[in-house]
Amino acid sequence: MDVAAGEASAARTAVLLTGGGSVCPPREAHPAEPKDGGTNPTSRGEVGSCQVATKPLSDADEHRGREAEVSLLDESKFDVNLQLWSLRIPREHCTSVGRLLHGYMLDRARIKPIVEDPTSEKNRLVILSEKIQNSDLSEIPSHVLDPLKGLCNIEAVPYSLTLGYSYWGADHILKQILPHGMEVPTSFETVGHVAHLNLTEDQLPYKDVIAKVIYDKNQPIIQTVVNKIGTITNEFRVPTFEVLAGKSDMVTEVKQYGVTFKLDYSLVYWNSRLEHEHIRLVSLFQRGETICDMFAGIGPFSIPAARKGCHVYANDLNPDSVHYLRINANINKVEDRVFAYNMDARAFMHHVMTVPDSDGMQKTGEAVSNEDHYHKLATDEKEVVTLEMLNAGKDNQDSVNGSSVKKKTAVKRQLDKASEVFQGNRNTNKRIRGFHLTVFRPWEHVDHVIMNLPASALDFLGVFKGLIQREHWRGSLPWIHCYCFIRSTETKESILSKAESLLSTKIADPIFHRVRDVAPNKAMFCLSFKLPTETCCRDVNNVGAE
């Protein structure tokens, strides 16, 4: 309800309710003694009308600039005083009275219409609607009032209620502070306890008061309010932030679809708006599949894929991202299925797809030594086999600690045999009797490759040219999920043409999925396709059927 709109406009305190934010009880709420017998208008207006504590600004104040005006937020400017009527009733009749007076009680968000009576604990006060203006309750029809009087003794008493700064939402407060017509920045990205603003140039003079209001209205969930400074220019895609309100701690946790992610928001890239895309893509994966995540970040695709039972080779150029990727793998108990790398994405793909050579010679010519390559992959695989051995051993005993010496010796012998697989002639096809030896060999098979770097992922497609050695590959070729931006000046056809040019072949049955709009003339898409045989295999004449 608009109340005293002229006064509110002059004081820049409208009384329209807006949602959002944490809310404290009204600053003042108490029965008021009537003046002039309680039926005449009071010195602040008629009982039952809404009174606004006005503090108008002169034109000179406005022209001196609002920066000085809002540098210190005067919370009292947002007080709205309501002079109402209430009914004093015996407390045992609250339920019945509330039912009878439905539609005639105060209807304000987050304010209870029935409250304690400060004069007697045996009574309660029923706060009436603003439309009840007189002590004789003449605005309430007789078919409502008569049953009420028959139920119990009632007494009409004035009631004063002040809606202060703590009552109003951030949107309402900021609309009164910022210049008319300026966009109110109450929409922001939340990353754990951090609120991330992207203030426009005209909003920057008011950044401190904007941050204070957002902090006040969203604590304790929000404990830090930051604003992005400039554009993202570093190679790790990490913005530069300025802390405007709250503590300067940017290490936080985010939960998505049952997965916990820990991160330092000042050091790594994170976008909460991609949650649904993370869910969508991971839903395409099947348990036991092998995933290569070329730009993994802290693991928004990799960790849930591993939780689903996939084996994930995850890489990122940012060492801080890889640090938190490993932490998140441990937090979510998938460290045995996530193999983390800190490399250039092209070098990473050549690294994991290189077939180890028993004579010690490097087969790819990439700047990655054969010794380092085999040591990394063999170590990863040995850890997995070791875990499977331990699990198999546990299946045959109540617990490792409670097993017999004989069983412990048997398990140790089996683990020693597993170790020989990686140390002797490195015959990774060798099987240990009594166990199904699962060894991950990405040079033999990968099911999906994720390329989540929309600004430039297309440029990395050339890495797949000649990447797969035909004689070692098993099964179908992988699905590529390449993220990209499409601007209003571009089309899906032009993006596809660029991808095919980089792959040096046609793409059959491409799938474009629109992820989100990032600007009025710019949208993020995921281009998915099966990797063409003509691109990836060195010997294309005898490749197995797809």
C-alpha cells in the first residue's frame, strides 16, 4: 500500500515493501496513549494513518553531490511510523479472534499481527489493519464485530509501530539512496560467503554505501562484499577484486548438487551461474568412462564426474586451481579417480595420449620426457590398482587390522605382484590371479574431452590432429565438448566452419547447446561432436568401426 506518497518522496523513503535480506523486528512497537480522548486526530496525524519521519533535502544538498551525502548512512532516514489501533483480548482467545478478524488485522511482511501486551501477561494485543481508523471500530462490519464482542471483552487501544532500516530490504534502501533512474545493484553473484558485485561506472561513487547495505541485509550468509576491478586480462581468467565491506577472507566453500568445492576466490576462476551446465554435461557421462578435462579449474566438471564413477584426467594452467582441485578431490573422497595436472592444455593432451615405449624412446616429439610421462601415468595407475587390491582384500576379511597374519601376508604378496606390473617389463596387460586388474590407459581410450574455456577453446582444437595412435586405440572415438562464445555478428555455421578448419575435416552431426546469455549480444554455447577419424588417427585406413 502506498502511504503518504508525497511525504515519502520528499524524504526519499517510500513505504512499498520489498523482499530480500535479513530482517530484524521493527525498531519501535508499542501501544500508544491516545490524545484528546483517543478519537481525535493526534498531533502527528489521525490514528490509523501511516506517518513518515520526513527529513527532506534541499536542492542545494542535492547539487553538492550525493557522494558526501551517502558516505555515512543515516539509518534513521528510513523510519516509517505507523499509528494504528489494536484490540486487547484475553490470551486464551487468540486463535478464535484471529479467525474472526481475518482480513482486518495488520498485514505486513514479517510482522506478527498478534503480540504480547506489555501491561499484562494474561492479555494479547491484536494489531488492526491501517484501514481501521476509529476507536469504535466502525470500519469492521457488524457480522464480524458482534460475534467478536460475544466471544470476550475487547478493548481498543492505540498502537505505535516504527518500521526502521532493519525492516526494509536492500532494494528499497538503495532506491532511496541512489540517483533517480540509476540501476539498483541488488543482483550479485554469491560464492560461499562472498558477494561479488560488478558495479558500473556511474555506481562507483556509491560503492561503499552499496556494499554496506548489501552486507547489512544479507549477513551472516554474506560476510564479504567485493567489486571486480577492470577487465580480466591475466592468463588464468581470474578477476581482480576490491573488498568493500566485511572481512577480507576470500577462501570459501560452495556446494553444488551435493558436491563441496573449496576455493580462494581471489586466486581461481569460479562462476556459480554455470551450475546447471555442470549438471547437464555430467549427466551425459556413464560410470566407468574416462574423461579428459583440459581446463578443469577447481573441478566443477571433474569432481562430480568422478563421484559418478568416471576416471578423470584433469588439467589446469593455474597452479592455484590445481591446488584446490586436489583439495576438492579429497574433500569429496574421489582422489583415487581424479588425476590432476598443471600444464598447458595442448601439452597435457599429448602427455596423457602418449604411449609409453618400453625401449625408453619418446613416440611423440612433444616437449615432455618419456621418463616423466611414464612415471606420472604409472604412478596414477598403480595407486588405482593398489586401492582395488586393498578393497578386494577387505572383502575377504572383517577388517585389515583384525585379519590374521596369513591373510595380511597374502594381501601384501598380491600388492607386490601388482607393483611388478609397473616396474619390470611394464606389461600393463598382465593380470593378477584372483583380481580384475583395472588400469587406466588414456592412450587406449577416452570417452569425453571437456574444453571449458569459451573465450579461446576453439583455438585448441588443433591439438587433436594426429593425436591418437591407431594401433593402440580401443573402441569408439571420444566426444568433444568445446565451449565458445557466439556474438550477434557470428552464427553457428561460422563457428562450425572455424572448428572444421582447425580439425582439417568435416564434423558430422554437431550439437550446439545454448548455455547462457553473457551480454545483450553475446551468448555462451557448448559445441559437442564425435572426434572425426580423419583428424585424430595417424593411420586412418584401418581404424576400428565407431
